[in-house]
Amino acid sequence: MDIEELQTFIEVADAGGVSAAALRLGVSKSIVSRRLLRLESELGVQLLARSTRGAALTEAGATFRDHAARACAEIDMAREAILPAGELRGRLRVAVPVSFGLTHFAPVVAELARRHPSLHVQTCYSDRFVDLIAEGYDCAIRVGYLQDSNLVARRVGPIHGKLLASPQYIQAHGAPDTPEDLIAHEALMQGTEAWQFLDGDKTISVRPQGRFKADNGAALVAAAAAGLGIAYLPDCLTHEHVVAGALVPVMTRYPPPPAGAYVIRPPGQHPARKIRVLTELLIEHFGQSPHFAGSE
């Protein structure tokens, strides 16, 4: 039984169709279809019910999918065990946020590809919340505060931030002294998130309001510098603006709790070595990047 056929079947099953699986695998739809037909012919059973809307697992396909996934994982581990020390092969699909992903994470991913010329790296830069399992990613880099999930997370470094506003906004509207004061101010947010602040050992949670929202950190920096409101932003995005005086820290008596950068992967007993190597590179990068960690 061909390992590529098994992997292709798993991708189609998880992606819900041939087209999406072909995109994930980086091959044509015709190649995906041929692999599926060969696998079904060898097994003598239909694994997928195809339609114009995609492909759904048959009862036999649902049973076989879990066994195939375990077999592929075991083969991947066996391949890793016999590779020359340090060498990586195969494919690595990583979801990365646009906000400081292009400036801070992209060089690390590029360095991973440079060190391992046999590794095929596919990186998706987006600030939307990517479903790793449904969309077929090996791992993701995420920043901020992690939500509860069944995903496995490894912290690779701290991210410190603060509340900031432009001198023009402060002159026109004043600055908040306490978290409760934020209710009277324009907040620049990603959505409807709550902001948290430390008051000694106590954590205060506030749901600010505002008319300007963006799913990108750089866009929120620009809005804050334009005087549209108060934003909670990571130091690695705002350091130069603070030094230049374009943004001013406010409400410094109540700092936000430190956030972090994480490598997230689907649940499983053993992470693939390619994910471990990426994680180690990111930890190394954080140790050498003071502004990323928040030192000023």
C-alpha cells in the first residue's frame, strides 16, 4: 500500500474535497483523484462518497481514516529515526499571524528552510483564527492569551504590551487613570475582546467600547497614532512609535498581564521533529530579540 495514497486519502477526508486536498498537498486534482481510485481499488471498498459539493467519508472510510492516520504517523516517526542527524524531510504547513509575523516570525521560518533543503515549507500568513485540524496544518504560531482547546501548546517566548494613545488624543480626551475609566474612552480593538489589567495580585477585566476595529496589529498601531483612541498593543509593534513620541503609555499603574507566543499543534503523543525544530528556533530567536520580549 502506497504511503502517498494513504496521506492523500487523509487530506481529502479532512479537507472535505479533492480540490482543497490538492491545494494542501501542492499537486493537481487529477493526481489526487488517481491516488484515491488506486487506494479504493486495492482495498476493494468505497472510502469516499463524492458529489459536486465535495467528498464525504463512507462508513468504511471513517473507520479506515483513523487507522491510516496512525499508520502514517508511525511511518513518519520511523523515517525521522533513520534520517541523518539533524536532517528534516517532508512537508511542514504552518499558520502564522500577519501581525509581526512577517517581520518577526518569517525570518525564523526562512532560516528553518535554509538549514533543511529537503524540507518543503508552506506558510500561511493570516490574522484569522485557523482551524489546524480542519485545514490540514501541522502547527501554528499564535500570540496573546490562549483560549481553552484540545490543541497542544508550547510557549516560545513572552510578549509584553501596554495601553497607548497619541499625544493628540490625550490632549483632546485626557487619559484614563483606572481600568474603570476606560469605559468613557474610545478603544481600538480586534473585536469584542476583554482587556485585563493587574492591580497587585488581583486581575481586573474590562470590556471597552470603540468604533474602530481591525484584525491586524499594524492597523491598530496606525489608528492609535492617528489619534482615534486607546489601544492595547505589544511592545514589539510600538517600540519605535514610543521612542519617537508618536504614542504615549497610559494607565501605567495597572499593567496588562504578560502574554506569550506559542507553537500550537493538533493533539498527539509525539510532535513531529520538524515541529520541535521550528519550536527550538523560535525559542532561540526570542532570546536574541529584546524588543520582541518587551525590553525597552
